[in-house]
Amino acid sequence: QVQLVESGGGLVQAGGSLRLSCLASGRTFSSYAMAWFRQAPGKERAIVSVINWGAGNTYYAHSVKGRFTISRDNAKNTVYLEMNSLKPEDTAVYYCAAGPVLSTGVSGYDYWGQGTQVTVSS
């Protein structure tokens, strides 16, 4: 069992930056692929970025590539999402997820956090 708690969301102006954190409980954190998804009002939950257990492989959605960076610290049971050059269209609830392998689909993840709101004003 893994429990995930996100933090770091908030209100920021366009062009600004935020860093999201996701703290995981459980001793097997390092064996999971970790992902960030986001869901805007009226839209489906969509992949933002994924990092595999060893941090050797990452994936970014086209819309965030070059602006967002995912990283993990297995010693701290934490995964991060550094978000730069934020745009109003990045506004969404951001969710952390854990799964057995690197996947870009919602169904690939067994554990989810409660979400953290990111709002980017124009």
C-alpha cells in the first residue's frame, strides 16, 4: 500500500514558476514509476510527466516539454514537478500517481494523491 500527498500548488502569474512535491508513504516507493497528471474543469485527467523507478527514463506531454521537469529522491520518498514559464492553460488540479511501470495512461496507476490546485492567471 502506498499513500501519496501532494503539496506546492497555488496561484501564480503567467510566466511564473511553481514546484510541486509528492510525498509517498511505504517502504517500496523506489520500486514504483511515479507520474503527474492534471485535470482541468470539464476535461479528462491527462498525463503531464512520468519518471521510472530508477529515474533513468522520463516522459513529458508535448504541451509541457521544455517547461516542466520531473525528478525523484528515493531516499526522501518524494517526487517533484518543477514548473516554469507557466501559462493560463496549465491551470488544473495536479495529481501524483504511483504504478508498477512507466505508463502514460490513468489505468496504469494503482495509487493516487488527493490533488493540488494550480491556478495561473493571465
